[in-house]
Amino acid sequence: MSTALRVEGLTKRFAGVAANDDVDFDLRPGEIHCLFGENGAGKSTLSSCIFGFYRPDKGQIFVRDQPVHIASPIDAIRHGIGMVHQHFVLVPEFTVLENIIVGTQRSGWRLNAAEARQKLKAICDGYGLDIDFDAYVWELPVGRQQWVEILKALYLDAEILILDEPTAVLTPAESRILFDIMGKMCARGLSIILITHKLIEVMQSNRVTVLRKGKVVATLNTVETSPDELARLMVGRDVSFAITKPELKPGETVVAVKGLTAHGHWGEAVLKDVSFSVARHEILGIAGVAGNGQKELFEVLCGVRKPQAGSIRLMDEEIAGLTPRCLMDRGVGHIPDDRFREGLVPEFNVAENLVLGWQRNAKYRSGPLINFKAIAKLSREMIAEYQIATRDEKVTAGKLSGGNAQKIIIAREFRHAAGLMLANQPTRGLDVGVIEYVQSQLLRKRAEGFAVILASEELGDLFGLADRIAVMFKGEIMGIVDPRNTTISEVGVMMAGRRQGTTQ
Amino acid sequence: MNQLFQEAIIVSILAATIRTMTPLLFSAMGELITQRAGIWNMGVEGTMLTGSFAAYIAATTTGSLWLAVLAAIVAGALMGAIIAFMTATLRVDHFIAGLGLNLLAGGLTLYWFQSYIQGRAQPTFSGFQDVAIPLLSDISVIGPILFSQRALTYVALLTVPLVWFLLYRSRYGLELRCLGENPKALDVKGLSVTARQFAAVMIGSALTGLGGGFLMLGFSDRFLADFTAGRGWIVIVALIAGNWKPKGVLVAVIAFAFLESLATHLQVLGAPVPHQLLLALPYLASIGLLMGVRFRSGQPTRLGIPYKRE
């Protein structure tokens, strides 16, 4: 057996656009093979074709050198292919065991849990995984939930495992554990396809296939390449990772948050005693694994969530509990993390989205009516200024790419805000070119004298952009550090819940 | 009023509660199966109406009540197939599909009814009678309430533990609940979400149709327009009130049945309240309940959301 899995000439088109164009790919037994590329490069499409979620238009898949036809996940499972999806496919209300065995029993009325338990126990022992089969999945931390996903595949005797962006939701420590497990799996003869866009992970693989715009650019042995070369292959041009940030002296305090506490939907504390301040010419970075209160913090700061306690002073005025409209009037700009649901209305056109929320402004109306002429004129200016790639201002926003949608939001908020800019995950899921653009825009606002609060899950971005970094864990701030004399791993430890300056 | 009279009334109200409960319970257990599979079937009312109409036709043409029961079950399953085709196969919005089904059932039953009687006097049938269980039915108070009921009442009560077992102890139940919570978790195991939802809706609707059939065969001797009179909606409220759990739904159904029989008795006893108001009692209670219910922890997470692979 020379290859565990081979793909020849695979082409998959969506509405005429090739997401995968004549892709060749091979996976050797016992190796970790990275699929590396930007969003939309075709990594997920390729893996979905291999797992039987999509049917390729052309091409042939071979498993253990035998040609196979994979029409649905059941065929993939039968050929020993397992997949760990980027967004976990778990039932939180089920136990670990139930999640693993649901849909796997092929005969009998009664649930046959005892046999499953035995088989799982053997698998877990083999990998040194310690997990309570009877715990509900909602009780488990994200890292453990991922184990359940992996166990689901191993329980079905997977020999080829596809992991789609597996570290996206993990802390650095959890990621290390995952790579340990992956190493053990390979030692046992499993072959792994690892989908990622993080260079640091690619470097831990055996081989890497770089995809760009649906085509294979190169397949390389990882030891024979470098992060710089891979980045260049991924983007198709030289990229500079270094962000040049001019030294600026922080000015007066713009926003001061003290003892901020907020509750979630079920009355649980989502923000606990959060305090910080941000000055003019300053970017405060918020680091943390997704779901540790960043979103709630931004919601409180922009007025859509009412705090239970604490104060927020904006230019010496108490603003805690004010409505979003009041805060917008006071110059607070907000770039939310879910751009197509909270940042804009996808069904509205570009021009409408560019004034969304500011439609009461005298410039955009004549009496009670909307002044479409004025809006159209302004929109054309903004489209040019912010380099939004659209035919004209009448295109429906939902038809634009994520990057262009983000540019609309940035244009709107930057145009209307004064003083404070809130940016939650502004670069998430964007291509390198757009990321550079967003970063330069945030630095521009900093230079103009704005106070900027920026949350990002990419620590590299935060270290490049932020003047100070506040680390959040379970709704609390673990500490605020100066990125110039802190390492990424120190922040990583705080993201896992260790307080600044403590040793445990 | 003397003591004996009071006791007789209470026994009568409670016995009527159990009797009234039967159709609601069948339909609620059916809808429970459907909703736990993630399909919010708003067409309960139409399915019950069709079930009762089919039972009426079968009872008056064949004279066999058990064939009428079968007809109600088949009619329910067919209505379920329509809902399933729209929601599970075509992935139409569940509410629109249910709305359409109710309108269809209302119109079709009336049309068929007219063409069935063709201006003649409506044929009637004599429905199910109480079955007194020997010995048990002689116990005072409890006997007449619990052990002197229609045979199908006992079957209805039996569906509660059966549905519980199906949901929580069988592999089909695990798959069914998975459909409601996260259908993709079944899809990635290589199982067809559509086929399973289709089956769940048809089986559930067969039970719902049986509920409508019993409403006809246990309480009436003829068909009338809008025969079910909103009971299908009460079933949906009972599911919410019962937090989508078999036992909870049973309690909710009994509560609604109690209100209904209380209203009927108060009316007969000549309580100084307009009887329309009394008849509205269960419906008023459900409005109050829906406003009050905030705790919906048992609601299937993906209930009412058509499943699409992404």
C-alpha cells in the first residue's frame, strides 16, 4: 500500500465557480498531511468531497490504492474515513456515550450501551484519554468536546481522519494535547488530513499541500519548506507579517470601565468585575478563547446588553445602560464579530448598509423621507475611499464577499464614530490582503486619536496592533499586559485561566 | 346541595376528565414524536379533523368501529406524509406547511362530507361504550372514574410509557431525539435525516389521527364542520406546557381535559356565567400558560428549523 488515500483530478463547481479545480492529493499511511490555504481556497470543499458530503463533478478517489465511489458519509465511513468538523457536530443534551453511539447501532430495538462502553474504554486506554462517558457534552470544556468528536470517528474504526481547523476553538495548551494525540494516532497507523490556515500548525506536519483559489499550488515535505515560503504560496505574493506601528503617546482617558458585571440569558454571570481604561491613541487588545465573555463585553459597551453592576465612563460621562442609539450619538463605533447578522443587513444594498443606524442624520433625509440622492452620492465616495469591490452602491450586501462586507461596516463606523471604536474579531475569516487592510485602518484610527478596543483570537494580530492586552477567561480579566515585554505563551497561559503574576 | 349530590358531581367531572383526555393524549403523544424529531407540525388540528372525518365515514359505511379506528390512523398517517414531504423533503417552513394542511383539511372534509351525504339526512352511528373492568369498577369513587371508561382510553394511557420507552430506551428514540437536537450528528454517521424525519412524522401523525378518530367514535354519532374545534391547538400548548416530556405532556393534557369537563358540568349545573365563557376556559388557560412559560429547557434545539447540509 503506497497511499492511504489518493485523489486524482477532483473538480467541484458551485454555480459554475470551481471550488476545487483538478485537484491531485495523496495521503501516505501514518502521516499528518496539511491542507493549507486561505478561506475559500477549497480546503473544506475537498474534505467534504472525500467525506461524501459533496459529490465531485469530476475526479476519482482511491482508498488504499483501490478506486472507490463515495456518494454519502456512509460510504466514507465504510472505507474507514472519519471526519472531525470545525464546528463540532455534537448534541449537548446527550451524554458522551450517546453522542458516540447514536446512529451506529444497526440492529436490535434496545440501546446496546454495554458493548459500546467496552469498545470505547479500550480506545481511550490506548490513547490515554480520560473521559467520563456519562457526562453530558454541555458540561465538558471545549477541548474535551473535541475528544468526543475524535472518539466518534475512532469508534467507527476510522483509519483516515480528517481534522477541519481543529485548533480554532482551543487554548494553546489544549492544542498541544491535540497534537500529542495526533502523534499517537499516526504511530498506530492512522493517517491524518489536517486542514488549517495557521503556519505554526503546518510546521508540525509531515507534508503540506497548499491550495489557492481551488487549485493545488504545491505539495511539499514540511522539513524542506519554511513559513515564509508557505505564506507566499498561499497568497501568491510576498506578505509581510510585521505590522509597523508608530510609537504614539497615549492621550487623555476616553473610556474607563470599573467593576462591570453582566448576566447571560439564564442569569449566569458572563462578565465578572471587569475593569480597564483606554486612552486616546491607544489600542487595547482583548485576548481569550472564543466564548469567554468577549462578545458580552462588547455588547455591554455598545449598549445592547444591560450591565448588572459597574460603571462605564466615556469622556467623564456615565454611559452604562444607555441605549445603542445614545451611545452612537456620543461617538461610539462598533464592528461586531458576526458581520452578516449583526454588522449589516444582507438583504439591504450597499448604500443602505452604509448609512444603517444613522438614517436619522439630517444629511441622509429630507424631512421624514430618506434622501436617496444624498445617500447614493456619499456611498460612491465611501466605496472609493474604502476600496469596497462592488459594481455599484445598489448591489445587495449579502452577495459580497466577507472581506467586502467587512469594509462596508468599517466604512460606516469609521465615518460616523468619534472617539471610541469597538472592534470584535474584525479579521476573523478574512483573507490575508483584507486582514492587512483592516489592521492598517485600525492603526489609522489610533493615529487620529481614537481609543480602540480590539478583540481577536489571533494572538499574533494582538501583539502586532495592541498597546496593551487584557486577557479574558470565563468573563473575568486575568490581567492586562504590555505586549512589548510579554510572550505569546504567557498570554496563552492566562487564556487558560491563570491570573497574571500567579504561578498556578 | 347535599353531600351525596356533591360527590356524584365530582365523580362525574373526574370521569369526564379522563374521557375527554383520551383524544388529546393520543394526539399529543403523536405530536411529541413528531416534534422530538425536529418537525414542528402545526397541522395537528387538520390531522385530527381528518382523522375524525375518516372515522365517521368508515363507521357509517362499514358499521365497524374498529375499522373506523384504522381509518383514522391511516388518514392521520397520510396527513403526516403530506407534512413530511413538505418539511423533511422540500424543507418548506414548518409553520407555513402546517397552516396549509389545516386549511386543506378544513376544506376537504367539508367538501367530501357534502358529496357523501348529497343532501340526504346525515347517517349516524353508535360509538364506543364504556367498558367496566370487573371488580375494579366497583370500587367507590375511583371505580367509575378510572375503571369504567372506553377501551381506547386504556390504550391511550398505555401510549405514555410506550412513547417514553421509545424515546429514552430504544436506539430509534436516541436517533429520533438526535434529529430534534442536531440532525447533522446523524447525517455525519451516514444516516438519512429526511427518511427518519419522514418516518417519525408519519408515525406521529397516525397517532394524532387516532386521537381525532376517538373524538368522533367516543363522543359523537355524526360529523359537523370544524368538528375538532381547536383541540389540535390545545395539543400543541400541552407539548409546551409539558416541556416536551411524555409525563409532563400527560399532566398537561389531564389539566386541559379537567378544565373542559369542568366547563361542561358548570354549564349543565346552570352556573351564573355565560356558557361561551366557560367553553373558552381551556383556551384562556392556554393563553395564560403560554405567556407564563419561559422555561423551555426540554424544547428540541432544532425544532422547526429545516435541515440543510452546509
